[in-house]
Amino acid sequence: MKDTKLVAARASSARTAWRALLQLVLLAGLALAIPAWAQTAPIDGGSEPPAILVVGDSLSAEYGLKRGAGWVALLEQRLADEGHAFRVINASISGDTTSGGASRLPNLLRQHQPAVVIVELGGNDALRGLPLRLSRDNLLRMVRRAQESGAQVILAGMQIPPNYGPAYAREFQELFGEVAETTGAALVPFLLEGIATDEAMFQADRIHPNEAAQTALLENVWPVLAARLPSESPVPTQTESR
């Protein structure tokens, strides 16, 4: 009988110890998570500035570049230098297609409620030889969904070499203008304008622009974006902790 009581007492003590240990683990995890939350929370509850959302592929995702060297990061710096108070959200994923972008966009719009959406997708569709009707339909869906959310939309056009077939290459190039005309979106005719034929501006794969080319990409986007920014975007008195 004494042995039974002893076993029960030990089991109860073990359960108590495990509960205490679990509580410590949960509290430790909460403590580790708090700094991550604080990085995105405005100080003193101040409202966040409006957002510019970039939904693109490797051309915008800093593929093969050091972090902060891509044209989207340069855009954020340019906005700050010129006194425009915007957050830049880079939701680009290397290898993404228009189908992937169309599926991701609704959640991104709900999460960030952007004032401007820059869509830079389609290159991987062409590289995979996907039907251009599909690419066109996906881009139309993305632009219209963003516009319905209240955002202005900028569509970044792309081109492919004629070795994919002259007809396919021509139709691919034209679809961006067609989508922009149909929806009223702003158009950057060709994101790689000025560097596309300069091998010195590309990484070893000859597909992805290198760090030296990123300024040129920004300069292709900037005039189209700047024309759609308010003449004055006052810098908020509250700043975000990072």
C-alpha cells in the first residue's frame, strides 16, 4: 500500500514538473516573439504611411544580389530622399509566374492595403512557354483586383528574345500594353530598357541583371511611379521601429 502511494506521489510530482517546464517554454517563446512584433509596430500607436506593394519575380526579388542592392530597395531610398512618406513592401518571389502572383495578391492586398501596386510578372511564363492567353488573363485579374481595392496599378512590361519564336515574342511583348490599355493601369514599357543587350549588366547566367544594373531598372520605373505620387507626401511624425 505504501509503495502504491509512493508511486502515485512521484507521478503527481512528475506531472507538476512537466507543467512547470511547459509554462517556462511557452513564456520563453513568447519573449522571443515580442521583438519580432515590435519591429513592425508603429511607436506610440502612430498610423503607418501608405504602402507601395511590389509583386514580382526574381528581377525584383534581388536574385543573386546582396540584400538591399535591388531596384526595389533603391526605390525605397529614392522615395525617402525625395520626401515621399511611403512604405515599400517587396512581395516578390524568384521563379514566380502570373498564376502565382494572381493567387497571392488577394491576401497581400488585405494585409497591406497598398496605395500603389507594381506588378512585375510574366517573364517566367514566357520562359516556360506557357500559353500567353493564360498570362494575359492572370495579369488582368491582378490589375483589376488591385484597382478594386483602391490602389493605383503600375504594370512592368517585359520582352523575350526572338529565339522563342518571332510570333510568340511579339505577342508576349504586346500583352502588357494590351492589359494596361484595357484596365487603365500605368505601364513601364520594358523594365530592362537600356540594359537588355549589355552583357556587362547581367550576372553569369545572362538572365538576371547584376547590382550595377539596378539603378537603370529603378530609372525605368521611377518616372511612371512619380507621376502618380502626390506632390507632397508629408513625412509622419511617428516613425516605425526596425
